[in-house]
Amino acid sequence: MNDPVFALTDIDYDYRDQPALAGLSLTVQSGERIALIGPNGSGKSTLLRLLSGLTFAASGRAEAFGAPLTEARFEDEQAHYAFRRRVGLVFQNPDIQLFNPTVFDEIAFGPLQLGWDKPRIRLAIEQQLERFELTHLKDRAPHRLSGGEKKRVALASVLVTEPDVLLLDEPTAALDPQSRDKLVHFLAGHLGEGRTVITATHDLDILTAISTRSVVMAGGHVVGDGPVHDILHDTDLLRRARLTHAHVHHHANGSPHAHHHVHALDRDGHVHG
Amino acid sequence: MDGEKGTAAGANARNTPLCPAGHLPLKGGDWLGSPASEKSDKEAYEHVASENTSESPILGSNGTRDSISPLEGEMAGRPEGGGQLQAPRRKSNRRLFRTPSHLLHALTHAMEAEELADRNGLLQGLDPRAKVAGAMLMVIAATMLHSLIGLALLFGFAVLLALASQIPLMRLLKQVWLGVLAFTGVIALPSPFLVPGKVVATLPVLDWTVSEQGLRSAGFLIGRAETAATFAALLVLTTSWPHVMKAMRALGVPVAVVAVLGMTHRYIFVLMTTAAQMMEARRARQLGPLKAADQRRLIAGSAGVLMSKTLAIAGDVHMAMIARGYRGEIRLIDDFQFRARDGVSLLLALLVPATIFWMQR
């Protein structure tokens, strides 16, 4: 077993006097690819912000890389930069994430803050532009890009510093099917390079492609945790977590019927659980 | 619908009944609104009209009902360009933005400017730092000139640069010259009458005298403003805004100023899009025209919502910056290349005010 990257024990966090995380406990091992699933308001985004050191637990114990994940820790400049180099967060809304005037500047932002020298930054930017097929857009303003392009720029701007841990908040939200497939292809292909990846998503279709472990959240705490296939077949759990609904459909050569089920895409094709 | 006024298409649209596809029309056609008596509809119209000073969304412009299907035997669907529901026509132009399209038009305008900056023109091919410095030197030259002929020559030079950079003169006329003329013209207007000097004319009725010195003074004010504004416009129309800001940073403008300008430019588009969507959503749910007081209340409410959204975005953007290592100091990288032609251009730009200074010693 690898060393834990994150170890959270009995975490509470309130947002505007409403409990966003309530008694949450979770351990994340290095190299794991985890999908955080849960209905709206279950605390997924709050958990990602906590894991990325943007918000801090009101009570409970949070550790990252063996050190406490507290506000006091980030007051130290060296600790701040060391943590930011190791953990990257891709926000759900790319208009929030992409605040620089051009794509080039957007990708350069992180390395510049971390104090890299300029030749190294230029090389890293070129690599990311090529990796995410963005070279032709490098001088464009982010607000003029399509949704899929924005997401790819957001990913490139975070991955340019090669973080050990990548946190993704609803990466496929509001994307058309082709853009979504392209992004899933990137997530499945490029990111499984020994990196720890935690993805918050509603999109059960992509779970098997982007993760091996699934954590189900509801009411600010973990209500299910296990291998993706086990979670996807636990229809009771998914129904309780408001992640499935029954609708009338029919299978090939079958008569129309209705039951709770999920569709999932894995590398071998379509799974109907 | 206003755009169709007076055209054949517009007349058809107003007179042809509306008929949903697949709907079998009845003898006499179907009509919007209740099939009750004409009198009650008229009363309803008059009631709405008296409260809103605009036309009813239910009744046509002449107070009659709008049909929703043609007479029996006519084709269903939307034949002959007709069948369009009369949009309530607004008589008031006094609202801040009459339609969301006004906001989106501003976005389009900004994008067109970026398209001009991408063209293969003379100024577009220069290093942004040379252009920013050159534009500043030309503005200085315009303010230094003590000769109207010299000012006219400098203005002519700006026009030549615009033509060589594929900037439409009509755009400069609408965006720069008329606006500057209106603004400085108001300031310069009293000058011919108030500045003492050689009288060149007298106004017939008022008997006010016009002095040569006053006219020259007004000419200098307007000429300098027009020339300086033209060079500034050429800079921003031939250089993408991000490059203008980077060049400003490279020329020593404080990083905080550049960062604030950059963020403003970046998020003004997000907020304008949000504002346009809010207005569109409001219109989609608005069943009839609003009273002026209600409109003002709605605009104030929308401004408040937009402000709170702005604050939320500001907080989230700050978090996104922190997540990528930001600790209060913005660092920028530039990818400019200063070539020989940039050096020559800058030298020429430097020579203009230097020559003027030398000649006017």
C-alpha cells in the first residue's frame, strides 16, 4: 500500500451557516483514480476545495502528504509553493479558471507564480499546447473559445506544473457529446501516468473510463466507497444517493420496461447495469 | 418587427394570419385572444394601453385581434411570410439598454476590433512595444504642434497609416472622429466668440463677433484631440488588447495597473454576457409592457443581482489564482520579438516630435 496523499477524519465545514461537510472521513492513496459522485449539494465541490487548500475544516483532522492541512501551514511561503506545485485543481466553471488575457498567458500563470525560469516555462507551455491541441489558439482570448476548448485550456494550465495530484470539478459539465468524448479521452489517456486523480462528477457514464474507485457522497459525508464496478451495480446505493432514476426504455428485442439503472462507458463499450 | 415597417414582408407579416403547422383552419380563421365580443377585446386593449402607453401583446397595432390561422382552404404553416405574432412595439427609447442585443452588439464590436488586429497590415506587423511607444510619441507631437498646417499633416499621416493597416476610415469616422468632434466641439464652441483678436465675422442677429485667434484656438483644440485620438485608436485597433497591456508592462507601467486592466477586460465580457442573459430571461417571462416605474425597479434589481454575481466571480477567481500559486504578486511573461523594422518605426516616431521641437524652438 502506498503512503496516503490525503487523510481526512471526521471533517466538518459550514458554508453560510449550512453544513457542507459533516463528519466526513476519507483516505486517498498515491496513484489512485477516484470518482466523487453525489447529487447537487452533497459536498463534492467543497471537498475538492478543502483538498486543494482553498478552504479549511472547521473541525476534524485533515492531512496532506503527511502534514496538517491548515490555514497556518499556508502562511509559510515555502509550504505554500510546495503544496501548490503538488496539487492542481480544475474548476467547474472555466470562466472562473481562465482569468488571463490569452491562452499562452493562462498556461504560463502557474509556472510564473512558482518561480520557474523563462526558458523552462516556454518549453512547458509548448508541450502543453501540443498535448491538448491548442497551439493554434495560443494567442486567443479565453472568452472567445468554445466550451470544450476552454476545458482543455483549463486542464493545460493546471497540468503544466505536473502536479502529483489532480482534482477535477465536473470536468464534463455543459459540454457537447463530442467535446465530452475528447475530454474523457484526455482524462483516460494522458492522466493515468502515476498521478493521483480525483474527479467530482454527476456523469456516471464516464466513471469506468476515468476512475477505478468511486466515493459516493450525500449530505456532506461518504455513504459509499469501493471499486467503480461494484458501486455502479449497487442500484440501491445509487438510488438513495439520488444518482439514478427509472425511465421507460427497451433493450434490443425486448419489450419496453422501466427500472433504475445506469449507463456506463468503459474501454470495451457500453455497459447497462 | 420595426425593421420590417414599410416593406412588403412587413406588411405580409402584419396582415397574414398565424397558423400553426398541422392545424386545420376554420372558416374565418383562428385568432389570438378570446373569441368573445369585439367590444370586450377593445376594452381590454384600451385598459392595457392606458396603463402602458404601448401596444397590447394580445391585440394588433390597430387594436384588432391577431389571427392564428388562415381562412378555411388556405395553406397551413406560415405562408407568404406571414403568421408572425406582432411583438409589442416600444415607444420609449429611454431605457438604458432597449434589448439584450445592445449588450451583445458591444461584444461583437470588441470581437470585430480583434479581427482588425489580426489583419495583415502595416501596423499589425509591428512589435506592440514599438506601437505603444510610437503612439505616445505621436500624441506628444500633436500636443506640441503650434501650426494648424503641421497638425493637418500629422492627421493626414494618421489617415495614411490607417489605410496602410486596412482600418476602414468609416469606422474611424463613426468611432473616433464624430465622437471627439462632438465632445471637443462643445468645449471649443465659445472660443471664437470669447477670445479677443482680429474680427473676421459677425453673427447677423446676435451681433456676436468671431475672432481669428478664437477660431485658431478652437481649431487647435479640435485638431489636437482628433489627431491624438486617431493615433490612440490606431494602436488599439491594430493590436490585441492583451498585447497592449503586455507592452505597457514591458515599458514600465506598474504590474498592478496592468493586472487590473487585464482583469477588467477579461471579465467585462463575462458580465456583459450574464447581463444580456438576465435581460433575455426577463423578456421571455414578461407577458406585457411594464410601466416606467416598474422598469426602473427591475433595472435596479437586475443591477443588484449583477453586482452580487460580480462579487461571487471575484471571490472565485481569487481562489482560482491562489490554487495556482498566486500570493499577491502578479508575474507576466512576454513573447515579443523586437526586429529591425520595429527599431526603424520607433526611430521615425521619435523623429516626429524631435523635429517639431527643433523647428519650433
